[in-house]
Amino acid sequence: MGDKTHTHPGAAGRALTADQPASIRNVVLVGHSGSGKTTLVEALALTAGAVNRAGRVEDGGSVSDYDEIEHRQQRSVQLSLVPVAWDGIKINILDTPGYADFVGELRAGLRAADAALFVVSASDGVDGSTRMVWEECAAVGMPRAIVITHLEAARADFEETTRVCAEAFGDDDPDAVLPLYLPLRGPEGPDGHAPVTGLVGLLTRKLFDYSTGERRESEPGEDQLPGLDEARNRLIEGIIAESEDETLMDRYLGGEQVEIKTLIQDLERAVARGTFFPVLAAAPAADGARQGLGTVELLDLITGGFPTPFEHPVPGVTTPDGQVRELKPCDTDGPLAAEVVKTASDPYVGRISLVRVFSGTLRPDRTVHVSGHGLTDRGHEDHDIDEKVGALSMPFGKQQRPVTQAVAGDLVCVAKLGRAETGDTLSAKDDPLLMEPWRMPDPLLPVAIQAHSKADEDKLSQGLSRLVAEDPTMRLEHNQDTHQVVLWCLGEAHADVALERLRSRYGVQVDVVPHKVALRETFADKAAGRGRHVKQSGGHGQYAICEIEVEPLPGGSGIEFVDKVVGGAVPRQFIPSVEKGIRAQAAKGVAAGHPLVDVRVTLLDGKAHSVDSSDAAFQTAGALALREAAAEARIHLLEPVAEVGVLVPDDYVGAVMSDLSSRRGRLLGTEQVGTGRTLIRAEVPEFEIGRYAVDLRSLSHGTARFDRAYARHEPMPAQIAERIREQGGDEG
């Protein structure tokens, strides 16, 4: 960050191991889809000498987006680790998807990193979802920096984009979001656009020219310094304001010249503390060039300004039975505590786990304890097992480069952990530990699936279990009411990728079918029914008659059976048979095939035959009596109602409330949450919110989120119920 000279980045770029936490930096790239994160990763890897001039690894593939699904969809869909080395420091770059459906991959990257680099496109600015991630990082004090991309766009304006970033990210102090360099443009081309060819360092007043494809240092001419002094003075004041030397501002304002070395040291400390957020610029290298614009400056910032893993506190750690354990941050000789931040399947190697080591040292061919708890509501079973670690490696595109160990603070890929899932803890076999899981968004888009063929049906269960093991933002449900297999996803793109992985990785072809909402039936009024089951066909016949009365009960009461038979009209041994028949019929439904609930059924009278009556006969009579009562009564169709909470920026409150009302929602109230956000509470029929995860994102431009919880079943409006009956289904 002090405008260094770098002579042989290529040699350093190939070092992929670190023997101490101080020589590691873990940084996650954050930004909306299309902001240029993956292109930036490739440019950084090129400058560090980790890839060739075409931006490719040795097998010709991309260093980051190497998955076939990513090639087909033309976007990142998973977390990728790209390790490079710079000035003797190993940098683990975590490239995350920018599309909202893959926010689970982003959260895993945030968990594994010690600092975040926010990538902002000069042509698109800052979107609402990026602003939300910034606030999450601010809440935990994660150090951040901003890099502005797409400066080659026709109307790209670095100064204006910097102002937008300061406005979006500098709520507490806009002067904490300031550029370290200003881009310089070359002569205008035939299209009237002047390309960015270099950067001028505000602290050093040095010009760094990238026009030849390599960074060259020189002194800027007077015509290249418009606005330099004003921007420089503001930067110096911003750095001094964060200095631990409280006398420095008074001395500076009094006219004292502050040494550049002092300013750089204060800048690096402020960035590492997460109180100052420098803005830089970057562009990919031109064809045949060795360095992309701004990449050297970014690598210097990461190694000099971003914190070491020592400054990342260990997440909450307990023993599997809940006893709290205190661990020192990054103690390489301490108890092993590592976390699986990503799980993937390789057709040749099998399951590969990307692991962040928080304490101790992980070595290959050792037996470790694998603990996974807390995600049972998403189809993940709690487990405590011992497994042998396979080979350790560093990923580089599709390649895996072997390493001998991973010290505390490092990231590494572990092969052949057959049971480990994303979010699991790896610890010593004789000292098992459990790390607190990171917060994941709830999957709220239901996708009902069924096997395409009998062959697919045989493989479906195993394929689905592997799928949810890899992705904790996905929930698998086997709905007992609708008899559907449902994948709960974060959005349509998330679902598309899941189904594609089922097909391409696990050889399972599935069909998407309409998702069914679990409806119920109940009696609107009292009704009576008579069940007569009398048959004679030679030998023992069948004889059973029973008379019942059915009346509605309050919601949640279930089925209540009352015996009021007098005089032995129905023999005592057959009364349970009547109840069994009624309950069996209730489970099947009496009008539209949905379970009957919330009624009291009273057995009043009946008749039996000394020879022909039987348990089966009275079960049949009970079912017939309930069906006859239903035929003479008004039957309500009950639909599930969810309590919904929508957290939305104030600008969209009116639109969201209007939309909820159009979905037959009942608004329960609103409350202010922090600055500029409102929580809207409402009750909405589940029929109306099957696709709400998609619709709300569109309505709020990706800035709102919601949760839902089952509240109760209640009668459906008559006209809607009639339409459902005519359709003969319950699709939602």
C-alpha cells in the first residue's frame, strides 16, 4: 500500500503454502452480479503470476468460474477459492456469486474471510443487496475496502461512483470512504472515449502507468493532476482522523508536514480495524499484458492493510454436549477447530470439503471428529462421527495442488470426508468440539419434484441427500399431507442449479410438478348421518348400522369421538370399530379429498346382528355414516395461513403493503427497524405466497427479505374453494 516496486510477482505467485498465520490474508469479494468480481480475481491472479497471460490455469480453464453449470449460465453460482502469493504473503481470495439466489455461498465466504473487498461497477453503481451486505459486515466490524470496476464503460465516472459509495457506505462518516488513487485517462479514441491508462497515488504523488501492459512509475505532469491537491488533503485528513495519535490532527492543521510513512502506517491500522474504507480502481489486463490496471495497488492493500487471521475471533465453540470452550485465535498448537464452509462433489475424487482452520493444525491422513448440529429443520441430521482425513490440497481452477498441512488461519480442501456437510466442525478425535453455525437465509420458494422414471426413482433419495449436504440454504421436505417431495430454495436460479446438479452430478432426472398446499375440510354446521352396511352372500354376511351426529369444533381441535349409545344397540366391542372407520374416512376427506378436522362425532345409536356383525362391518358403517352426514352438510375448505414478516426499506413500504393486501393478506402492524427500514407483519394464505420469494425480490429490487411461519388453517372464501373443487386439486 506504500507504492512499492514489485520485480518478480510470478515466483511469489506460485507459493501456495503458509507455515504461520501472520503470512496469510483471507479476503472475500462482494458485489452484485455483473460487477466484475470474477474478472477481477483473474486479473489479480495474473498480476501475482498464478495464471498465464490469457488469465487461465495450466489446463486452460478459468481460475474461478470453472464449473460447467457456471459456463452454461454465464455467471458464478458457487463460492470459489483462488490462492495467490504476493510479497511473501499467501492471499486466499474468495470469489462469491453476486446473484441473490446464491447468498448462501456469499455467507460462507464471509464466514471464512477476515476482510471484504466490495466490487462496484462504475456503470451500475451500488444496489440494495450490496448495501445490506455492507451493513452486515459493519455489524461485526469486518474490515472492508471498495474497488471500482468497468471504468472502460462509455459513461463511467470514477469520482461520481466514489461519491455514490460514500453516500451508500459512509452513513456514520462519509470521510471514512475515500480514494487512495485517482485514475488518469489517455487520449480520446475514435469513439470519443478516453481510456483509463494509469493511476496517480494521492499520498505519494506518483504516477503508475499501465498503458504498456506493465506498471511503470513516473512523475505526473501538471496537466495530469487536476483535483489532486483537494483529494489528497481530504484523504490525509481522513487518515489522521483515524490515527491513534490524537495530537496529529492539531499538528497537521497547524501546518506541520506529516511523513508519508506515518500516514501509510495509520492508514493500514485504520483499514485493519474496520474504521476506514479506501476506494481503489481496477481493470483487467489487455490481451498480452501482464498486469491489469490497479491490481498491484489492490494486492498491496490486501497484504499491507487487511488484517491477519490473528484478528479474527474464533466463532463460539462448545463440546457436543453444550459445554463452552474458550480457544485462542489462530493458535497453531492449540486444539483443532476447523469448519467446513463449502462441500462439493468431484466425479473422480468424490466429496471435497473446503475448510477454514480456526485453531490447531490440520494434517492429512489423520482421524478427526466430525460434528454437525442445528440444521435438522432443513433435512440435515445431527451427527457425531470419526472420519479419516484424505489428502489436503489447494484448489486452482479444476486442479487440486497437494499441501502437507493447513495451519490456523488458512483455508484448505479436504478429500474423502464422506459424511461431512457444509457447516460441520472438524476437531481432534479425543477432543471433540462444535462450532456455532453461521446464519443462513431461510429457503422460501417451494419446488415440488418427482422422479422422471423408475430408474431415477431408485437414485433420487441418495441424490437429494447429497444435494442438501452440500447446500445448507436448501431444505428437503417429504410432505406427509400432500405426499410430495419438495425442495425449498432461495429462488428460481437456485432451483435451476439444484436440478441441474441432480442431473449432471448424480445422474437423476426429475420433473417439476405443481406444488400443493395442504388443505383441510371441516363441517360448517351440525349434521347427522346413518351408516348401513348389510350384505348377505352365503355363509356369514355383514351387518352393521350406526347413527352419528357431527358438529364443528374450534380450529386446532382435531377429531373428537363421543360414545352416547344406550341399551347396547351397538355392542361395546364394536364401538372402537365405528371410531376407527370414522377416523379412517376423516383422513381421506369427505368432500374434496382433504383430511377432515375440527369436528366432534357422536355415536348415538345403531344395530347389530348376533352372527353377521364384525369389526370390519362396523368400520365400514362408521365411514358410510360420516360420508352421509357430509353429503347433507355445508363443508368448509380450510387453507393454511402463514404469519409473514417483511423487512423492507421505507421507500417500498407502500408497494409491499398494497401487494400483501392483493394477496388476501391481513396487515397486523408495522414497526421501525433501525434507520430507513420497516418491518411489516401480516397474515397471508399460503396459496398466495408460493412464489413470494421471487415476487418480493422484484418488487423491492432485491432490498427486502421476509420470513414466514404457519399460523393456522381457516375457511377459504367460497368462490376460491369452489374453483379448487372444480379443478379437483390443491395446487398453490
